[in-house]
Amino acid sequence: MPDTVEVQMNSPTERVLGIGGLFFRSRDPKKLAQWYELNLGIDHRVWQQAAGPTAFTPFAMDTDYFGSKQQGWMLNFRVRSMDAMVAQLQKSNIEVKVDPEKTPYGRFARLHDPEGNPIELWEPASPA
């Protein structure tokens, strides 16, 4: 019980509400922003996203999860329908690798943007 009290006393009373932006370097920012808008529907000026869970998970430095060891981050986007999103991307000749395993978290797929940044698509599992 003392550990619980200590954690509560050391926890911040004010918390962030969510991710307010994602900013990253690009060789051609205008072209890359257009790619994200055209293929994933993300308006680079202000993107109003749907409410839902957001994972915030640091990984070990030697993880293979992102692909290249030089890659320091990976985007994960929630999707309503994995099948519909994959079909849309493939129609635009974008290679998408769908994980055949359905996990307790849902379904996952991988692709890369034109600059090689890894993107993970996530269709959350339906609530039981």
C-alpha cells in the first residue's frame, strides 16, 4: 500500500490531452505532405483525427520492429478497415505487407512513405 501512495503523490495532476503534432525532417516536405494527404487522407495543415487509443511505447535500441536500425521512430495509424485501406494503397501501386496473424490488439500492416519512413497500419480489435 505505501508504494501506491508514493506513486499517486509523485504523479502529475495535470496531464497532456493527446498528441498535438508530429514534426519530422523531409528532403521534399511539400511533396511528402501531398503523398500523405493523397494516400492516407492526412491534411498536413491541421488533421482532425478520430478519437481512439494511442500507443506511446519506447522500444529497445536494438529492436527490429521498425526495420532499419538507423530508424529512430515509426508512425502507427489506426484504420477503420484494413482491407479497404490496403486496397486503396495497392491501387496507387504502394506496396503494403499485411501481417496474416490477428493479434488480441487487432490487425497490422506495414508500408513505407516515399522517403523510406516506416508506417504501420492498425485496425484495432473490436471490443468484446
